[in-house]
Amino acid sequence: MALRLFGALIMYTKNIQKFFYVYILLSEKDGNLYIGYTPDLKIRIQKHTNGFVWATKYRRPLQLIYYESYLSETDARKREVYLKGGKGRGELKIQLEKTFQFLQYKHRF
């Protein structure tokens, strides 16, 4: 019986979906956004917070203001690239309008 239960647990964990994330951080120091991609959002945010990410090391403190999750790594990477571009930034300006107002963020697109 224990083997079956153990086997069922293994089957269950193998079927759990892995997500890939696109996220946006707001630097409280310089007021700019950072857009990134990661397969593990919690660990990546910890790395940003602790200064282990070169691009944001000197822009701390940082605040996670938005994220999206994807089942496909390719889709997540494409979305990250899109959001970093002109049309994507414009879309963010519209999509996160109330968030930006709440944070008193000046649209530096």
C-alpha cells in the first residue's frame, strides 16, 4: 500500500505544471522600471532584493509591481522582449495605468 501511495505521489508531482514568469520591478531609488523573465519568481525576486543581479544591484530598493505567468518558456521570453520594446511599453502604460497612478510613477517610456 505504501508503495502505491508513494508511486501516486511521484505521478502527481510529475504532472504539476511549471510556470515561467515575466515580471516588472519598480526601483524606489531611481523611479525606473526593470522588466525580466524567470522560471522561479520567488528566488529571482530574492536575488534582486539581495543585490545579486547586476542590472538592479545599485537601483535598490525594488518593488514587484506586476507579473504574468506562462506555461511555455518561449512565450514568456517573447513577452519579455515585447514589453521591453516601444509597443510593449505603451501597452504597459495603458494596462497598469491605475497602478502607476497609485505608485505616483511618472511614465518614462
